[in-house]
Amino acid sequence: MINYGIAVHGGAGTIPRSDLTPAREQAYRLGLEDALKRGHAILKEGGSSLDAVEAAVRVLEDCPHFNAGKGSVFNADGQHEMDASIMEGHTLRAGAVAGVNNVRNPVGLARLVMDKSPHVLISGMGAFEFAHQEKVLLEDDQYFFDQFRYDQWMKTKGTDQYQLDHSDGEHKFGTVGAVALDQHGHLAGATSTGGMTNKRFQRIGDSPLIGAGTYANDSTCAISCTGHGESFIRAVAAYDVSALMEYKGLSLQEAVRVVVHDKLPLLDGDGGLIAIDRNGNIVLDFNCSGMYRGQCGSDGVVKSAIFR
Ligand code: ASP
């Protein structure tokens, strides 16, 4: 039997340890651990890594502490515009949605784009129409409301500033993601986010872009990123980890190190990523002070962490 495993993240950022009460820390960890357990149960039963990453990300989308699904940040119009993507490593199939409103689980919609449409990425009203067609669960605006996110938005509302969830001194982070290897040796990755607070012009970050925020290829690794989306897009960060393994023969750990610590900082790319290779090695790395993260391998031991 092959090694299998799953890793998740709930966003990277500068989290002053002093501001994180034990109760809050516990809430974040519980969210991460629930997601890991859900994904791990699927892998243990012989299910696919694709199903495992979707299930894990759904748990994180439903948890209001993370900036994805319920709890997504507010854009400049006071709305929640969400992005998500998913990719399967043995077929290189992928699906993604950008700028969707009112969809309870954007990662599930991304999966449907992959499974039931000829497209990879759909956006805005068109994606909403597709969600209707596929009868996915919709929620009213109130469902996505979170007082913390609202207060965060009030600080930038009416200005030209937009804010990475990370960069807020109040530190409730969040983009979420998962990567997994199943017992059949297949890899998959998924990412979901509400993007940046006060974003305008239908700004889209790295999370729904295959190769930037998410990538999976059975011959190398599966990756989900979190951080300053514009930099991750320019770095083609997720694909670059895979390419360094494929073309340069680097190990997963070394490839992640090069991207996170050598390349991204040159582009102001604060953030991090989670990665798993085809042997089940897991690397969770970041170039800022913390990243909500966790992992669980074939042994079923669930580990989560926030700081270095
Ligand atoms: N990467 C996301 C974006 O730029 C933000 C995040 O990771 O929190 O939309």
C-alpha cells in the first residue's frame, strides 16, 4: 500500500502571537483539524485525493474564521466575491471559478466546472448562471456576513486602498487550501478565497488560477498557495515548484524553499504554500511570521500549527 496523506492551510500572514487568545487559537486549530479529519477519512477508505481536497476545503469554507465561503472578506461594494480552483494530478484536469457571489461552497462549483463543463475557468454572472444550472447550494448575503470582516472593511471603505487579509493588524486570516495523495498514488490540490478586503474592478488573485495558486501533477507534486496574489501570479508560484522538480530534479522541500524564500520575496510575495509529492512527503512553508496549517499522513496523526 502506498503512503497517503493530506495537508491544509487557512492562510498565511503576520500574526502577532500576543493577539491570539487561547480560545481563538483553539478555534482556528479545530477548523484545520476538522478539515484534515474529513479529508483523511476519505483517503483511508481508498477514496480519491480529489474528493479529499474538495471535502477538506468545504469544511474550511463553512468555518467563519477563514476568508473563504462563510466569512469571506467584503469587496468595495460591500459584497463577497469568491474565487476557487481544484486540480487532479493524474489527468491534469482542472476547474475554477472567479468572482462568484452567494455560492456556499465555491470549491464545489470549481469541481463541477471540471466535471461537467468543457471549461477550466468561469467567472462572475456566468459562473452564477452555471451554479443555478447545476443546482448548487446558494446562500443569501447575510450568511456570508461576519462582524470582524465588516469592521475590517470599514477601515478601508471609500478609499482606494485594498487590503490583503493578512496585512490587517487584527489578524483574522484566511484563504484556504488542501493538497492530498491517495492510496492509488494520485495527487490533487484545491484553493478557495474571498480575496482582498475592499477589492475593486473585479480583481482576481492567484487562488482560481491554475499554475499560480493551485497545481497538481502526479509526476511531481500538488500545491496550494496563500499570500499576496499579484506576486504569486507573476511568479507562477504553484507551477514553479512542480517545474523545479520536473526539470531540475529538485526534491519537494528544496523546490518549495527556492520558490518561497528565493523567488517570491523578489516580487514582494509575502505568503506561503502547502505541498505534497507522489511519495507522500509534505512541506508547509512560508516567508512571513505564520501560516495556519496542518497535516495528516497514513498514520492518522493530525498535526496543526500557526507560528514557526
Ligand atoms: N492569495 C489570495 C489572493 O490574493 C489571498 C490570500 O491568500 O489570503 O486573493
